Amino acid sequence: MPARAVDAETVTALVEDATAAPSMHNAQPWKFRFRPGDSVFQVYADLDRAMPHADPTTRALHLGCAAALFNLRVAAAHAGWEPVTRLLPDPADPRLLAEVRLAGATAPDDDLAPLHPAIHRRHTSRQPFTDDEVPRAVKDALSGAALIEGARLVFPDAWHVRTVLDLVHDAEGRDATEAAEELRHWTRVGAEAADAARDGVPDYAFGPRGRHGTAPVRDFAGRHPVPGRGTAVFEGTPQLAVLGTAGDRPMDWLSAGQAMERVLLQATLDGLATSLTSQALEWPELRWTVRDPQSAMGFVQMVLRLGYGPSGPGTPRRPVDEVLDIE
């Protein structure tokens, strides 16, 4: 069937859905360009928002942009278009991460559009979760969701969970002045800063300070007190999942980021709260040991915490006109 014309209002709405994706420190390191002539979105990495100390290879930046790419695919399918996607389409321009062409109508068996209600419901939760175990059927479905996007999602056993938690604790205790400064750059403390924020993590999203428990939740406040911030008991045995790929190159990172977002959206529809843990993955000498040696997974790209509890507040987003160009 002939492709429908795409007006500017629709393009804006699709990009607004795309930018609801998670990214490291909520830096939102993406740019979009739309070509009306052939109904193609181009997704670019915004290297001005890279973190050279915490993310020197831009692996995490690729994951965040890929999560936004996946949201764009979901939004397009929800609007009735088949999102035909090419990753790294121009070897001469590594900033161009993907192209998405809005083709004909979505197929009757499309599996993207049903995820659309979760896009704006999904929020990172830095709150305590209950001890209720996630059912095996739900875990299997989430693992299947990752496989669709070319990644593996594994739920480690108790021994491996303890290892991961020890590595996260080790990463948090390291003296990394430059990385800590980057983190401070992306935090928004105080009512005035939080209200005006268009990116970063505002203090209302920090969650309570942990009084007990081992849940791997990054404390954006560090040693600095935040007025009105309470304390809470977190899970003693958090439920973690490890997302990984066979390779560790930009193409693998883009697959992992899309798999991560598919898993997060499906988990949201399943009534789960989620958060992401990357502290140990930011240290090359720790990252390899996060992997379960008995697993076929080659490289760990993200650790997910899942459970039942508050979903967490939404965090600010940059205006669409700041991240979108229409030719």
C-alpha cells in the first residue's frame, strides 16, 4: 500500500515517545532527523552529552540511544507504520546510529504496538521493592523479549547475585574523582534546580537512602544531605537479571539497548518496577567478572533490578524541538 504522508505533528509525537527512554544519568544523548521525502527518521548520537570518564567507549551512550530507537519503533507501529530499521547505515558517520523508515501498514501479528502503553508508564524506581518473587513464567517471557532483539537476559542464581552485589559495592567505593564530578554535573538538587530541569536526575527521583538491604541502587546524593530525604529498608535479596550479548562492538550495544528497552516495557506491562545498575560495568577490570562463567553470554551490557513496588517518578525530558530536525 502507498505510504501515508507524515505531518510535523505526528513526527513530533513519535519523537516525544522515543525520548521517554532511559539513559545514563538521564543525559538523553540523542538527536533525531526526519526526512519527509522518504519518511525516514535518522537517530544520531549527541556526543556533547557523552561522559568520557564514566563511559569512555560510549557503550552506555549507545545503549541509551538504542532504547530511544526502540521506543521510536514501538510508537511508529502503534501509529500504524511498519518501522523498517537499519543499524549503523553509514560507515563514514559513526554518529548516525540508525535509520527507521515508516513503510506500509503494520502486520496483523505485530508485537511492537502492544508495548506502547508502557512507554510513558516506565520509570526508573529507586524505591524498595517487596520480597514477592517474580514468577518463572514472567521471567521466561522477559528472557524471550531480549532474544527477539538479539540479546540474552539471564536471571542469575543466588551465588552469582552475591558476586554482582559485591562488584557493585566495590565500584561504588572506588575513588573516581572525574566520574564523580560527571555524576554531580547531571544531578539537580533543590526545588529550583529540579523544577527547571530538562535533563539529569532531580533530587525527587533519588529515592530514600538505604538503611538496610543490599539492593544495588545508585545513590546520586553521595555523601551530601538532601533536605527532606528519608531512609528505608531495601531488599535483602534483590531480584536481578543480567543482559548481555555475544560481541562488544557498537552493533552489539545497539542490539543490547533495544533489548533492554523491550524488556523494561514488557516488565512494566507485567506490573513490575525496574531499575538499572551499571556501576560495576563502568570499570573495565570489574565488568568481565559480572558475567557468570557458566553462561554462554559473552559480554554483560546491563544489570536490571526487578520486583514489585512503586514505579518511581518521571524524570524531566528535553523539549522535542531541541532534539529533532525536520528537513
